[in-house]
Amino acid sequence: MGRWGLSRAGDGARLLVVVSDGYYTPGQRTGGQTRVRRLLTTSCGVLWIALRKDPRPLDGAQVVLLDDPSTAGAVIGAAAQRALRAAP
């Protein structure tokens, strides 16, 4: 997440939003989990929006099952508020 600076602690509120079912190859899952863990240790929020009922999110992400796409804005907004409150 280097280009966006999401893993730099102390740069204010940061939030990564992932929209995925989480069905990855083992190598993709390992790499993704490493990145998510790095973000979480620097207080970057990770919101995982799942569009199907059996998602396989990466550990540590806040998971939301989105049945109605029209609610995506509210879900992301609520996660952004949590990230702002948690920002150093």
C-alpha cells in the first residue's frame, strides 16, 4: 500500500475498502493477509464488503455482507467515521 501511504502510521485516518468474495489462490491469500496485517498494525481500518453469503475475508478486516448495493455509501461512511475516531 506504499503508493497511497496507507501503511504510514500517524498520517491521519486511513481506510482500505475491499469489495471481494475472498476466493483467492493460496499465494494471493498469503500476500493479501500480510498487507492487511501491516495496515492493521498502523491503525489503518480495513473494511471488507462481501457481495455473497459465503465470503472468505482476510483476517482482521471488518466484514459487512452487502445485500443491497444502494447501502454501500452508508456502510463505507460508517467505517470512515470509525477510522476517524481511531486515528492517532
